[in-house]
Amino acid sequence: MNIHNILIQITSSLPALWAEYVLIIGILVMVVGMLIFRDKKVLWGTLIGIISLAFAAMSLPFSPEKDSLFMGMLHTDGRVMAMKSLIFFAGIATFIYQYFVPTKNTEKPAGEWFPLILTLIFGANLMVMSNNLLMMYISTEIVSISSYLLATLRKHNAQSAEAGIKYVLFGAFASAIMIYGISWFYGCTGTLDVSNIEWANAMRALPVFTQSMVMLLIFVGFLFKINAVPLHFWTPDVYEGVDFGTAALFSVVPKVAALAMWAYLLQFFPLSPTLHIILMAVALISMTIGNVAAIGQTNIKRLLAYSSIAHSGFLLMTLLPQNVYSYKALFFYLLVYTCMNLVVFFITGYISTLIDSEKVTDFQGLAPSFPFLTVCMSILMFSLTGLPPTAGFIAKWYVFLAIWEKWTESQQIIWLIALVVAVLNTVISLSYYMRLPSMMVFKPAQIAIGTPKANFAIYLLISILTGLILIGGVYGFDKVL
């Protein structure tokens, strides 16, 4: 292929990235803006405008001859657009929360927070669109490096520096293992293009051990981004070291991007039996460790961090059956999980700022002071557990259904074991998810704050997200997808 044809293919792909162009320009604007404007309201308004404009830019017309972009480095289709929309939705909701939540001057986001958040979203978009293993690695590193910096921005919080160091060390380890696996992949297949069917044929020609080793090395990077066992140790410390809004974004955006990228990769290469067993063990151990460790937590952020690890196990489980339910169940679970995690961080963060405490016990007896938020909290905890009539119930039901279908199809006992462990973990999670709303209603108050004036914007945001959880539970899976 001559240079003329290459340039034509590249230029024909340019209109597919309107949203990313807006984000890049926005990052530069925010870097300059934080140096010029001392008033953070200007930066907040600019930030919300940029992310909204980038979200709108995705609807600009683009009619490629094929889904492959930039000589096979990126791709786009309906599933990509859905995942990018979910990432933008999480970003917009977090920005609105961060702007309106009352905070002390020492806890307000540093100027660097604004461009770093846009960089995180930009990298997540590229992860979702990646069609080449090198592009997957680069986009993952964009998300990782911006996350490392965000984790250390709370200058007045000693835990933030410690959390950032742990995050960097685990991230560096995961990145090194992933790039090592990619080098093995290229050596074995002669290509990094995921959509090239030749790589799958070349992998199948290798011994099963070599196949499993190469793919597992690559999957280490994904496991780090979704905070699954054994690369989960950084999660509680990082969540505790950042503000609630950033923790909410950390719990959602990298996970959505990594799982979307992982699901795309598995379309072209079915998992070997060895990898199935290894990844199933990772999923089951993640949900078990997450749920058991969450029971004894006294800090609300750490409790939600272990909850996030447990849900990573369920999300990973959606990919393993690789049947008709798997990918639909994954997207629905991600949609529901995004809404659930965002709003539960927003509620607990809002209350924590008013009572000036992140201790779980200090939430006792707060129902009279926050009646509406207590009701929303109860709905969310039902949904996180997986109880009807919430969308969380529908999401977990389809995970169980995908596993059950795989069991009936293969008659392999391991799938039945996985189903039993997943159901038992749902029961275990009930013990700590119901703990918080029950303490707010039935326990005596530890802190007397009266009845604070409701923040209209925060309450409206929480109402919308909680309403989506209830609507998803009533209308369910088939109506959404």
C-alpha cells in the first residue's frame, strides 16, 4: 500500500473522533485556565461545558466504509458508542456533584484536577475504541498515569500520598506484565491487530500452555484496571485517599473501559479451558474477598471499595460463559453498576461533608436529618445486593442466567459451582449493604446536626440516578437493550 492510500485511509477516519478532539482541546484550555483564573467557578463552568460538548460531538455524522479506523488501530460500532456514552455520563454526573457539594477550602479540587479528569476520560474512550494491542496498552497507560496523579492531589491528606505510591507500584507491575505479554503475543502471531483473524489461528496452533500464558499475561493489565484479585490491594487505600467524587469516577470509568476492551478481544479468541478455570477462580475469589472484607470496615470509602472489588467479580463472570447472554448481560450490568456506584458515593459523600466524618458508625440515627437520602440509600443498597424491584436484581439475574445456560450446555460441574458461589456471595453482601440504612433508621444518633437545608442540585442528581435504578428494575433487561 503506497503512502497516498495510507493518507486517504487516515484522513477518512478523522471525523470519527470529534468527541476526542473536543477533549484534547479541553485539556489544553483547562491547563491554561487554571494558570489564569483564580476563580474556580470559571473552571467548573468550562469543564462542564467541555464534557457536554464532547458528549454531543459523538452524534456528529460519520459514515465509514468499515468499522476499522486509522489503519486498524481503532474501531467504532454501536457497542463502542454505548460504552463511550456511559463514560461521558459518569463524567458529567461527577462534575455536577463536585461543583455543588459543600466542601472545606482545603478539600476543594486542586487546579490540576480539571485537566487530569478530562485526560482520564480521553484515555478511557481510546481504550473502548482500541483495535490493536499496542493501542490498548497506550490508552490504558493514559488512564493509569492520570489516575496516579489524581490519587495524590489532596495535599492536606497524608493518606493521599501513601495511596498514590501504592497505586503507582501496583500499576507499574501490571503494566510491565501486560507489555511483556504483548511482546509474546507479537512473537507468536506476527501481528498486534486484534481484528485480524490470522492471530487467532496462530494462537490456536500453539500448545495450550503457551496460549494460556500469553493471554493471561495480557489480562493482568485488565485485572488491575477492574481492581480484581490479586491486583486489588491498592483499591481501599486509593478510594480513602481521594475525595468522594474522584473515588466515584475511579470505581466506574476504568472498569467500564477495561471490560469493554476485554469483551472486544474475546470476540476473536475464545478462552481455552485452562484460562476459563483461572479467570473463573479470579472472579469467584474477587467477589468473596470483596464481600467478606467489607463486613468489618469502619470507613465508608473502604467499605465501598471492597464492594467495588466484589462487583468486579460479578462483572468478570459475565464474560466467561461466552454465550448469547454474556455480552448483553455485561453491558446491562455496567449500566446499572455505573448508576449505583455513582449515586451511593454521592449520597455518602454529601452526608460525610455535612457531618465531617467518614466513619460508618457516625451515620447512625441520621434518618430524621436526611429522610429523602435515607430512602434513596435503602433503594441503592437493595440494588447493590441484587434484590427486587431494583435494576441490580435484574443485572445479577442475567449473570446467573448466563452461567446456568453454560452449565446446561456443557454439563461441566465447575459452572454449577460458580453459580452456587455467586448466589452465596449475594447473600453475604446483604449483611453489610443493609447495615448502613438500618443504622441510619434504628440506631441512636452519634452526631446532632438537626435538619440541614437540602441542596437542590445534589438532591436532583441523586433523584435522577435512583430513579434510573428503579426504572431498570421495573422494565428490566429486554427493554433497555
